Amino acid sequence: MDTYYNPADMAKFSSDGVGSYASGAWEGFMGYYGPVYADGALTSREKHLIALGVAAALQCPYCIDAHGKSCMELGCDGDQIMETFHVAASIRAGATIAHGLQALPIIEDNEL
């Protein structure tokens, strides 16, 4: 294994892997998870790009792997995938800066 996250573990994201424990919860999750990615108001492709961006922001290598592959299978190209990462990075950075608002009262109340 070359990383802390073992890519081979992705195969255990299944009913006989992680789903073999608390199987009712697994079945409920999969009953929700699958339909979420079906075409609807958004295409499956768009949904997987969103999921890839969220996975990037949450830094989940398993989700990046799974949704990145789905994006490629659904016709996305490298530029679209990398733009998704840049969008995720901008939101994460913007949220960090926006939390600076929490510091304003501390600054304003304690300025000499």
C-alpha cells in the first residue's frame, strides 16, 4: 500500500464489505444513494461533477476516485474535472475568509 488510503478498499464499499455491518442502514443508504445520481433536474454527469467538487472540499480520496471515474465515463474531460477542483477550492477558501467575520467583534472590541 502506497498511501494511507488503500485504493483496493474501494471494492469493500459494497453490501458484502462495509454493508455487511448494520445492513439495514446500508440498504437504506444505497436506496437513497443510487437514485440521487440518476438524471433529473440535473443530469447524472452534472451530479457527479458536483459530487467530485464536494469530495475535493471534504478531501475524501475514495469519493474523488469514484466520482472522478464516473465523470470520465460520463464524458467529462480533464479541463472540466480540474475546473471542478478549482471551484471547490474557491468555496473552501471563501468560507475560510468569511469566517473572519467572527473575528471582527474581537478586533473591534479590543482595539486600543
